[in-house]
Amino acid sequence: MPCWICATCGTQYKRSPEPPSACLICKDERQYVKHEGQRWTTLHQMQQQGYNNIIEAECPGLTAIYTSPKFPIGQRALLIHTPHGNVLWDCVTFIDAATVEKVKHDFGGIAAIVISHPHYYTSMVEWAESFQCPIMLHARDEQHVMRPSQSIRFIQEDEQQIVEGVTALRLGGHFTGSLVLHCSLPTVERPFLCTGDTIMVVPDQNPKAWVSFMYSYPNLIPLPSKEVARMRDQLAAWKFDKIYGAFKGQHVEAGAWDAVMRSADRYVGILDGNITRDFY
């Protein structure tokens, strides 16, 4: 029996002879079902259709993994290289023997997988089984796991060290268990933050970098101002200079901590009416 994959969000479900009647991830108001309706595929079908993973250096100590052609949301995973083992941040649906061989041969495998939120759970179990490593998810999002596995370890606290120098922080917002990953490594000059969709790097990066926050990105549902203020205050004590976002090209190269604080202040101020703009 196959593990069916939603062709809209990339979530892989537990084995069944027929696909599920609906994708519970896409039925949630943070995602969507396409106009043409629910569609399903399998990893085997994807492997036969010419998909492949691009694995390329993002910066010293960080390697990006993304699928070509784009499938389905188009996010990337980030492999963080540490002296204590490699940590895979977020996940992509597609995986094949070539991907596994390259990651093992070039980088020495994966010590742990940490995923920011349910939209990127994808085929995490396939990755964990291929690399014989645990998957770290926050317990507040346990109900969104569609393929249970003994590889899954649920983070119970708001802060969890994954390996030395790599810490998962629960900020919530997009999902109640939404995480970011703070990295302070001897091989990297300055600390950096991997944000998934918890904090979104936006196009406006010149002369200053900006980020934003959302409950639903595709449906443009904002977060309440008090939640963004809480996220800002929670992150304030964690210093970092760079951000690496969920998609290729999404990064803040310098001054990232200031960008998050300033962007959160703007978001809160506009929603609360304390920052004035011309709206009418």
C-alpha cells in the first residue's frame, strides 16, 4: 500500500489502499484546496516523473535542498553543518536514492530533523528512515501529523537544544507550535536564524531589511498585534545577524535582529493604529 501525498501541500499520509477523502492540512484555513479539487500522488510516481533535488551551498556551514521542478509549495530544506552532526531544518516531499547518497557522501548524513510547522512535515518519515535519525516537532502541532512514526520526538518546551549551538525556539503565530532555529556555531562567524514561515523574509530589503508575520499566507489572514508583539519580545534575547527563510533567495544578510524588531514594531503599530498611513 502506498503512502499518498497531497499534490497541493506535499503532505504524506500513512499507508492506505486508496487515497484519503481529503487532505486535512489543506482543509485548514491556513492552506487551501485548489479549484480543480483534491489531487494525490505518491513518492514512486514522483520518482518516475523526473523530479530531482537540487543540493547547493547557501553559505559556509549551510546547504540548501529544494526540488526541481517546483513541488508543491516550493520550500527548501536547510542542512546545518555542526561539529556534533548535521541538522536538517524543514523538509521537502521528494527524496530518492541520489539525494540520500549525496547527503551521506558529501556531508556525512543527518543527525536530526527539525521542522518549523505542519506545512513542511511533507515526507519527513521517509527522510528519517533513510538517515536513521529522529524528527523533532513541537507537541502543540501533534494533531497535524498525518503519518505517525516512532522516529518522531515531540518538543514539550519553548526552547530545546537540538545539538550544541543549535536551539529550537517555539514562537507560535502561524501555528501554535511554530518554531525557529537559532544557530551559533564555531564554524560560522555570526549567529543566524532559520525561520520557515514563522517569520517571513519579504522582498523589501533595500536600504533596510524587513520581515513579516501571518496566520495564513495564501489566504492573507494576519496575526493579532498582541501575538506579533509577544513573538518579538520572546525573540529579543536571542541575538542573530542573519536570517535564512523558507524559499530560495529569502535571506537577510546582516542586521537581522534589528529587522525583526523593527518589522514587528511596524506590524503592531499599523494594526493598533499607532502608526499612521493614508488608507482613505
